[in-house]
Amino acid sequence: MTFGEKLREARKEVCLSQEQLAEKMCVSRSAIAKWETDKGMPDINNLKVMSKLLNVSVDYLLDNEEKISFNEIKEA
């Protein structure tokens, strides 16, 4: 699941429209739409505010669920 999909799902879970979330975050509705369609990413401050408003963690929003093998990150 992409960041945008998670954002849209979490927003709907708390019954907020894009316009309502944008107003609470002091951003434009088009910014929310851009994020939900994965055409952009919010900055860290907006991520923190968003996670609080949507009752999800920043990790949840950013984790793309890809598993990394420890063998891939060990140096030879």
C-alpha cells in the first residue's frame, strides 16, 4: 500500500474530507489531493501533524511494507 493509499484510508477512517483535513493542517485541499495520489510528499512537520489528526503513526504512513533481508544490509 502506498503512502497516498494509506493517507486516504486513514482520512476516511476519521470521517474527514480532503477539505477538512487541509483546513486542520493549514494546507490547501490540492496539497492533500497531491499526497493522496502519490504525486508529492508532505514535509516532516506536516507528517507529524497529519499522524496526530488521523490517529496513526508516521511509521505507518511511510512504511511501504517491503521487507529488507539483513543479508542485504550487511557489508561484505
